[in-house]
Amino acid sequence: MNQILCLSPSPWRSIPTRTQQLMTRLKDAKLLYFEPPGKHWKKPGREMRPGLTVYTLPPVLEAEERHQLLFRRHYRKLASHIQRQMDRHRFREPLIWCTSPEHVHLLEYLPHKGIVYDCDRDWPDYPPEWESDLALASDVIFAASPGLVDHLSPCNDNIALLPNGVNHQMFTRPEGECPPELVRIPGPVLGYCGVVWEDLELGPVAEAAQALPDCTFVFLGRVEDSLMARRLERFPNVLFLGRRAPVEVPDYLARFDVCLNLRRRSERYDDIVPTRIYEYLSSGKPIVSMFYPEQVEHFPDVVYGAHSPEEFARLCRRALTETGDWARLRRQEHGAGAAWSVRAEQVQRILTAIGLYH
């Protein structure tokens, strides 16, 4: 049985992260998953599925790296806690799965047979040397986008592109009942799934909502404090429905006639495909997405790519008139290829090929 020690930068969530999606699908493995320090660190581990136990790291006094004595004491304390849980579960030399540059400081204190770095974002708040050291120490790196591959390639030749994924079956299941908030909406529905961040550019939706007054624009997800969101709430054909449980999201998406993807200013130079896109693809619904001029368009064969609010509104109208099955089936094909089970199988094949999985 393979032993994997996973270090996560975020707590175990009801809405699964990329790390959770991969860890729950790795076969023939026993996993210990360590989430960041928290007040419940003294509680027993939580078994999320047979062979996968989640532990919370203990709170520690943080110190800047220039205070070397305190800095090293911080990570030694965390490593001691991890080692105690390893001993309890009889982990000897596990494969360590790292997901943040900070984890490089734990490696010297933990026995291991190999190191994986799964990079799914940029880390501007950490010194670049931390990520460089982690990349150099890793036996293999999984990167979520071509840009991240290029970013890490000077430090390691053994890098595999591993984009985000989707719970494909959830978004291809038979349609359930129409959500009550959408039952009485007579016209077409154009919807966005995801957090409405403060820096989410909502101007294109304002343009489209005015150009298409007979359509309803629906936002499904938590809303951050946003001046533009407050303005949009005044539009008669714009609805903010708030957050829904993940299991409910496919029922809302099934009612959408067109799925929308918008830009965040903080992600202007990212080329990471958000999980939202794969959910849209799995549904087969038409997709209209905003792009910055320098961004590479994802899935240009089946996604309507706009570069201005005016073009966004025109493409929303065009997407509503889409006919035939070719585009729908092609989108679902893209979604099936991005299933988290497929991503996990890719991980296992690569780890097996380099002798870290059996």
C-alpha cells in the first residue's frame, strides 16, 4: 500500500479543492492530509474515506526568515506534530505531496521516499527562493497551466501539465427539478457560477443585460463587497442567488441557456483554466467568456471568446441561437477528458513510471 503525506495550504472544505479532488481519487494508497494550523489541532483525525485521515496542524509562533532560530523552531514544531501522526499510522517513508512553497521548510525534518510539488497557482506573497528550492527538491512537479510549467522549468526538468478538473458525472446526471427561484423566469437564462470577487469585472454583464432585456442574468455564488455588484442588483433582469451546496449547482446550471465566464483583475496574466469552465463544458451548454487581449483563449472551438463588453453582449445573443449537437457533444467530450478521476489516473501513471507508486 502506497503511503502519501499531503500538506495542504487550505483547510478541508465542503466545496472540494483541487488537492482534495486528487487525494480522494488516488487508488491503492493510504493518506494523511495536514491542513493549516487551527484551534482544533488537538482533536483526533477525521477519516474522510477509508485510508484518508485529515489532521489540523498546531498553532505556532510565526517568525520571519531572518530570525533563523525562531523560524526553524516554527517548522520543527509542525514537523514534530506530523511525525507523531505518522508514527500512529505506521508511516515510515511516505511520498510527500507539497502544495505550497512554504512546505519546503518541513522537508528536512520528515522522512520520505519522494517529493511531489503540485503547483496550481502563482505565489506572489512568498519569497521566490522558497518555490525554487521546493522545485529543485521535487522528484516530479505537476503544474496547472503551461505558464506555470514555463515558470518552474528552470528548476526542474520533470514537470507534467496537470490542468484543473471537474466532477464530470455530477454535471451530466439527469436533470432534477428546476430550482424554485428559476421556475417562473419566462425568458432565456444566462448564468455565472462562482464567487463574485471584489475585482471581478462585471461591466460586460451590465452591457449584455441592457442589450438583452428579455433575458435574465443569474449569479450563483457568494458575493464579496463590490460596488459594481450593488449597481447590477438594481437591474430588473439580474439576480444574485448567493451560495449553494455543490450538489445543488448542477440543477441550476441545467436551467441556464448560456454559461458565462468573467475576468478578475488579479488574474490578468493567469493562464489557469478555472474549474468553472470544466463544469460548463460537462453540461454541454454554450459558453461566453471574457478574455484580456494577451490571454490565450481556452477551447476556442466551443467557447465564444469576447474581448470587450460590446463583443460580450453580441456573443451572448449569438450563443442563444446556437443550433445542432456538434458543439454540445464536443464540450462534453472536453469535460469528460477533464474528469478528476482522469487527472488522478494521470498522476498515478507518472508516479509509477518514476518508481514512486506501485
